[in-house]
Amino acid sequence: MFSEGGCGNGEIANMIDLFNLVCPTLAKLEKDIIWYEYGQIMGKIYQWTNYLEDLESTEPDHRFYDRFNQFMKKYYTDMHFKPSKVYVSGE
């Protein structure tokens, strides 16, 4: 779905861009279904983008994936404990 080439060829950036683009629409949809399908991915991406945003908080014009981070800040606490598919599991 998100792959455009070999490993490390921008797949993560493509996912972040896609989630940032569709977040205004996600708020109007059934969030439980979206979270079940993509929760693990969205949670990890949110950790990264929120970290980057915190690093650059001194520059008001420099925001990392603003729409995605706003959506996740609003809904992450409620969604975090709901079930989601596991795409990667490390032991």
C-alpha cells in the first residue's frame, strides 16, 4: 500500500504524508476502525513527529505534520488502549 521501491526508499515519509493529508477527514469517520487497522503505525509515527515538533518548538513557523499531530493529540489518549492490528512485534 505504501511501498514505492526498495527498503528505505521513502515508505515511512509516504505514510506520514498520507496520514497528515487525510487527518481532517479521519476525525469525521469511525475512528475505532481506522485505529484497528493502522493504530500501531499511527502511534509510532506520532511519537516521532511529536518529538520533532517538540525539538523545533522554538520556531513557530516550523511545524512537523501539523494536522496529523493535532488529530493525534486530540484522540490518542482515547484510542491508545483500544485494540489494533500488530504489523511488527519485537521480542
